[in-house]
Amino acid sequence: MRPALFPRHVAAFVRHQKEPRKALEMFNSVRKENEYEHNLLTYSYMIEKLGYHGEFEAMEDLIVELSSKVEWSSLEGVYVGAFRSYGRKGRVQQAFDVFERMDFHFCNPSVQSYSAIMNVLIESGYHDQAHKVYLRMIDRGITPDVYTFTVRIKSFCKTGRPHAPLRLLRNMPLQGCENNAIAYCHQRIL
């Protein structure tokens, strides 16, 4: 009799496997084990591994597969990981497409999603688009957090507008956010 296979075992293997295709082979092969079923944890690790290594077609296939097994609302972290992966590889349009699909699939983006997609846009030089995403977030009644302000400060610093980040830093406490070390580091760069 074979020892029981648990999702935490599969997640650990996927996380430590350096070759994404080998991890995917193992991920797919354990499906054949009696009574074994992947869960959000195993899918998340596998999707992250594929995205990190630029295996986007396989990543997208697993996202679609996962979405048929869990509530769409629980997929925000998976979506954020996917558009960050696209962003790291310079595929900004695909990153933004994944962000847009969240609403379509009833996974309402939170401040985490908005801040992450703004960061992807800013890292690629799309500062105006990032600002539009920020305005859209505000229009939807989502309150910015420290990370949101830090991303915005980074954008202002990169575009040579030194007074805007200082104004943001002063207004953060008024909007319920406390300055943190990262925000101050961006200020000191000025």
C-alpha cells in the first residue's frame, strides 16, 4: 500500500522543483492517484511556477481549469500572481488582460489587485495608464492602502515630479494610511 499523498506534499514538490515542465508532469501524474484531488494551494503553486518561468499557455490552462473547481471570488491571489508574471516578462498587455478578466469572472479586484496592476504598468513605463487604474479604483469606492501610495510615489519619482510624492506622503495619514519605510525610501530618493 502506498503512503497517502496530500496536497501539501505536492505543493512542496512543485515549489522546490526547478524545472517547470517536470513540476507540471508530476502535477498531472498525481491526478491518477486514487482519491487525490488538487486544491487551491497546489494549483496556486503550479500556476506561479509556470508564470515565473514564462510558460504562459500552460499557466492560463490551469487558471481556466481551477476556475471550474472553486468559487471565482477566491481566485484573486491567482490572478495577481498571473499578471505579475506577465509583467516580469514585459507582457504588459497580457497582464492587463488578466486584470480585466477578473471583473468578467466575478472576482472583484481589491486594493491588492489594483495596486499590483498599477505596479506592473509603472515598471513598464505606463504611468498614465496606471493613474487611470488608480482613478478607476477610487471611482469604485476602494480605499488605497500603503502599498497603493508607495506605487504611486514610485511613479511620480520615475516621471520627475518630486512635489507630488511629498504631497502624497503628507496626505497618507489623512486617508487612514501610515507612512512606512518603503514610502520614506522613495521620498529620500528625491
